[in-house]
Amino acid sequence: MFVGDSMTIGAAGDYTWRYRMWQHLRAHLDEPFAIVGPRSTLHEKATDTPTSYDYADPSFPERARRHLAGWGEGWLHMAPMIADEVRKNRPDVLLISLGLIDLGFYTNAEQTEANLRTFIANARTANADIAAVLLPVIPNTRADLDPDFAGECDELNIRMAKAVADLDTPASPLLLASRPAAYDILLDTYDGTHPNASGEHRLAAAFADAMHQAWGIGAPYATAP
């Protein structure tokens, strides 16, 4: 189950990194799998609502579009709902990209870490064996103009690494992915935050490579941005 903010839900007209990850798994995972989640839409900017089905590839099947992501939603929003969604949708693995929106609008690094830890605890109440891969925060262009915000991003990534180390267990493994190789805010986003096609590939690669290297799932990500 994909869990994330605006970078994960995507906007009308996007492929999304979820689509890139689905393509990768379909090509390289030698066992049946399902993408699960309570939502399947993109964000419609014109109405500021999650109501669009205008995926860049209309053949992206409905069953593979499922996710738990929302424009403007972060750890703060996902922590209270994750137990119910894990119970209802029964994911084995969570692929999580959260944190930037928290720091931008809702909480500081310390508070965001607390919400992350609550999220993991709540998810485990619904599935004690749940596994999760977490993506570090990738600062957006605001960090170039706001040193305090840049510092909060750096601090949260340090805190995320510590939380993953603290909370990782053999029964419910946690993994912190590496920042996508060569990710460039100017080249891999269309607005300084949200991924364009090359950014989508790089985000998918970060998750795919982490799962392959740590858990032997699938294969290294092979599609060049």
C-alpha cells in the first residue's frame, strides 16, 4: 500500500511514481501481488479535490491505482487512520513517502517524529507483522530560501533514521530507503516539489532498490529516467 502526500497521490495528468512502481513490480516480481488501499484518484487542482481519474496512461488498471495518499496530508493525518486502513485493506508492506508537508505546514521535526512513531505503533495494532519502507524527506525549493526549513528537513531525516533503527523488529521490519540517486529538484520536478517523469522513476527506484537490497524482493530498478 502506497502511503503519502501530494507527491504520491499525484495530480491530474500525471503518471505518478505509483504507476512506475507497479510497472516495475509487474516486470520483476516473480509471484502474485496486489496494490491495495482505500483511494484510487488523482488530485484535481482546478477544484482542489481528490476527484480526478485522468492518469497519463489511461490503461493503468483500476486495481493498481489504489493508494492511501492525499494532497496536503502528512504523518499528522495518516497516523490516526492507518490502523483502520491496514485492517480493512490488509497490506503486507507499506511504501511511505511523508514528512515534507508536515514540516511545511503542521509540525516541526520533533513533533513529526512523534507522529511517525505513532503511525508505526497504530499500523502494528492491525497487523503485527507489517513491513514498511520509508523514504527520507527530499527538501523542495523552499529550503533554498528558508534556512530554518532546510534545517528542519535535515533534522527530520536524522530523526527518521533513529526511529527506524529503534522500531525495526524481525517480525515487523522497517527500512529507510536512500534518497533517490541524482535527484535534482530543478530537473526531476515540475514545480520544485512534485515529481515529473524522471522524478517519478527516481522515487520508484528508491523503493524498489531498497526492497531488493534488504529483503530480496523483486530486482534492482532498471528503467532509466
